[in-house]
Amino acid sequence: MPDSAVFISNRVPDAPSTTPYQRLNSLSDEFDLTVFTLHKLPSDFQDQVTASSASGGIIYKIFFPLWVVYQVFKSGEEYRFVYTSYNKPALLTGILLKLFGYPWVADIYDDPLLGLQLARLEWKDPDIDISLYQIAIYLYWAVSLKIIKRTIRFTDFIIFVPELIEDYGFSEDDDKVLSITNGVDCKLTETATPIPRENFTVFYVGHVQKQRGVGELLEAAEIVKSRGYDDIQFEFVGPVPDSHSEMLEAELEARSVSNTVSFLGRRPHEEALNRMASSDVCVCILSPEIRNYRRTYPIKLFEYMAMGTAIIASDFRGIGNVIDHEETGLLVPPNRPDVIADNIIKLYENPEFKIIIGQEAKIKAKKYDWENINEDVISGIKARI
């Protein structure tokens, strides 16, 4: 019978491409898991794990650590270890359970500071109203992060994306550190069915927000159109926050790109992959104002690579560790929509080059297959705990 363990995360998206889904899937194959989340688990895991969720608003997030500790003690189970994702409530729970003697595995596959960085950037926008309630919650999580950074050194095993290791007082030489990137399910991308396209298409997937590069892409679309390339279409797939929808629509009109830019909203992951597979260029442009974005390894970047499409991405440290400029993609400096436009036109005018860098990216993507990454995670946990 496999050893039992606790898995704690805010949520596990119903998307096999995501890191929390992959972590839960691989750990549930090796251990008898009890899972605590703030949201209901995907149906894929209903028969694989014992799950409890504390669905609710911010109050549930604040008291989530205490609720989990109570449930763990109530069960009377002897757990081999407690796994926590990078979410702040999960990490606070890990700290508490470590105090009670449970071996702790922390997984920092993204920066816990990200939410606060996004909030600070959004608050700079004069069109967005900020309430006292939002400020109070921000301060609560800011204090929580200070506690996390001071206590995370007590973990028994910690998983980092490479660029975050030093931020938390560790080094790659530390025996209890595993340094890995995000990844991609190459088998899943191979099943994508390209949809018919009539025009050269530039594709974006993700949250449609200015800090995720959408503003720069709209300006690039305007430049491309002004140079006479009316048949180049820009397609955005992903949710548009309520605070951004009117602003983006107004920008489409102001830039006169309503006929070359489409916002399709949230789409099933399968459809997003199909659209990705049939696109000519896939873009991953991020704001340099968000410190985390300068070191991140976006999952969509690996999906673009595995799909074999040409990539234009921000020239940041994390992305630059994966994309080789003019070999597996094109890297562009931040806040330069003119350079984005230049590179889109370059790929439009050079279809052979576009195909070559796409195929080279597809070959390199195999290095980042989730199967390899999951194996490293499981081996690391078993070796140290």
C-alpha cells in the first residue's frame, strides 16, 4: 500500500497543461493523497484522491490554514509528508504543519509575490477604483509573505523555478532544492487539429490584460496595418477582466484595428490548442513592470514550442533560457511594439524561416515534457523524505 501524504493548493485547474494539475496527477500515482483546496477538484481526480474543499470568499482564504490543520489532526492519519503549492494560504498551512512535526515539501513553481505585484500595477491606473477592503486584504497578504520568506528555509524539500532560488535564500547546490521549469504535455499537443485559416494569424492565449502585453500587441497591430499588411490578423484567446473590457474595446476603435484584431474570450483548452496549431506566429509578451514576469517560464511558451509554430517573446531572463533567438524563436525588448511589428512582418515575408524556427522549437520542447519533469519531482521527494 502506498504511503499517505497531504496535498494543499488554492485550486487545481481542470487543465492537464497546468503545473498544479501535473503535480497532483503525478503525486497521486505514487502516494495515497488527501487533498485540501479552496475550490472543487477536477472530475479526473474524484476516484484518485480523498478531497476536501473550503469553497468561499476571502474569509475562507484567511482561515484556510487553520481549517486544514484541524482536518489533518482530526483524521489521525500518519502522513509521510505535506506538499504545498506556491499559493500564500497553502504555504502558511505548510508552516503550521511543519511546526507540528510534519515533513514539508514546498513547490514554488511561480512567485507568491505575483498577486501583489499585479495589484500594485493595476492600482496605478486612474480608471480603476480601489476600495479600503482591497487595501486591507493587500496588507494582510503582504504581511503573510514576509512570514513565508522568513520561515520557508525550514522546508524539508523545496522545488523552484530557477530564477526564484536566490530570492528565498537558497542556492542550486543546496541538497534539498530541486530546480525545474514548467513544462508541456507533448502527447496532448500532438493531438491538436488545426482549424482552417484564410489569413496570416498572430495568436495570443492567456488573460487579456495590458500587463500581459496586450497593449503592446494592439499597438503592434496598428503598426502592421499602417504598413499595408491588412491580411495579418491578431487573435486573442482568454478571459478579459471586467476592468479591462471597455478600455480594450475603446483602444481597438482608437487604433482602427477592429477589423484585424479579434477577442474570442475564454475557450476550452482543446480549442485553444487547435487555434494555436493553425496560427503562423504565437506571441508571449509580458510587462517588465511585473518583476516576476522577467524570470517566469510561461506554460503557453512551452505549448507554442511543442506545436511547432514560430514564436515572438519578450527578451527576459526566464524566457531567454528557453528560447534561442533566431533559432527557436524571436526575442524582442520590452515596451517596443515597433520591434514586435518588425518581427511579425519578417516572419510574414520569410515563410521558410518561419517554418525552420518553429520546427527547431518543437524539437527542443521534448526536453520540457511533463513526463520528464514529473519523474524528477517524484524522485526528489522520495530521495529526501
